[in-house]
Amino acid sequence: MGWRIIKIDSRSKLDYKMNYLVCRKDGETLRIFIDEISVLIVESTSISITAALMVKLIENKIKVVFCDSKRNPSFELMPYYGSHDTSLKIRNQFKWSEFNKQLVWTSIVKNKIKNQMTVLKENKLSEYLLLKEYIENIEFNDETNREGHAAKVYFNALFEREFSRNDDSIINSELDYGYSIILSIVNREISIQGYITQIGIHHNNIFNDFNLGSDLVEPLRIFVDRKVITMNHDCFSRDEKYEIISILTDYVKINNKIYTLNDAIGIYCRSVLEAINEGDISLISYIEDVG
């Protein structure tokens, strides 16, 4: 799998030729070797892309994210079949036991709150002690919704008490943009493994095409949060988006080895899917800081 994150943000034509993505704009031609690409973000609606290129991107399991007229992630290119045994994987997915799903969801919530607690502690915010208490008191399947309570404490501590995730603010635009990018990577990995994103283990909104992705993405949100905390909140333009996308090439640790976040997400997703199938949360490999 490739390692390059490619973002096209101005009027251009994207085509395929001899295993290269060919980008033509302003009389110039740029060629990018297909095997080097991990993610392609098509940010402008004035970009045209050929069917030949889209087919080749799918064949190489490259995540393609399309943005709307406001340059926010809108939809993604997804293959019908991500694995040779997709039919079997989907049948098994529909048979996942409630116990296994709830067992894994409990572990995911614990890790998410643990990561949030770490971010608060890094920023010398005493509210981390309350999140530590939530982790200790979490019930099976998070029946008392410690996740929701932790999120309120967490965001209020990071961005002041008046902050709400429902606000129309630059901070929320930055967070939402980053979360969308991470979610698209998670969805890619789910599809590559032969599963469908619509059937989740906790999220079950009939209008959400990415319920399973929404489940698995939860512990990964802090990598976006860490970046947003350090950013300028006066505007949200091209430079800020590049800054957020750059987290995919940051180094992290998983299974005591160093990977880019983009590669580590694949390892993490595969481990969660295996844990659901086996009913064994010890199989889950969570992503950690290199530090």
C-alpha cells in the first residue's frame, strides 16, 4: 500500500496512464505513481476525473474522498468487493453476537476515554481526574453513557465551558474536517477486509452508511484533537486543511512497532474486526503515541 496523501484543490483533469495518476492543470502536467498513493482527496468541484482512473484507484485500494462546494469532505469512492471472501465476511457480520459486539464496544469506549484523559493531562488540565474516574466506573456496554459524559467534560476543558460541538464555529469545522478524513480511512480498511460499513456494533442509525466506521473511529479522534488544539482558529482555509491532513503521516506506535498513523489505522481496524469475530478483546491493537 502507498504512503502519499494527495490533495487536488484547483481546476484540473485527472486521468490514468501507464500506472500513473496524471494531473493536468494550467497547461502543466503532473504524474504521480499509483503505487505510491494511499489517499486521494479531490477538494474542488471543478476537478474532472476519468472512469479509467477511478477503476485503477479502487483496484489499488486507494481511498478517494470527494469534497463539496465548501471544500468539506462529502463522499468517498467505495468498492463493491474488498476481499475474495466478501460474501462470507458479510454473512458472518450479520451473525455477530450481541455479547461480542457489546464486549468490543466497551473496550473501545474505555480506550477513547483513556486517550481523552491523556490529552487533558498533557495540557495540564485537572479534569483528567474525572475522566480517570469514568474509566474505573464504566459498565458493560457503557450502559451509563460514560462516553457522553466524558466528551462534555473533555471538550469544555479544552475549549472553555461555553464551547459546544453543536456550535457553528471554526474549531468545530476543523474538528469535523479531521474526523471525516480519519473516518474515510477507517471505512477503507473495513471495505478492504470484506465487511460492509453500514452494519455497526453500537451505532445503528438507518441513515448512516458508516455505522461500523463510526464505531471504530472513536479512539482515533484524539489525533485530530491534538492537532486542532495547536492551530490558529481565526480562519479555516487551505493551509489549515493541509495541516490537519498531515496527521496521517505522523508516526505512532502499535504492537510495539512504529508506523505512520495511516498505516496503523489499518492494523487497528483489522484487530477490532478479528476481536468481534472471536469475542476476544485481547486481540485489539490500540494505537499509542510514539513518546
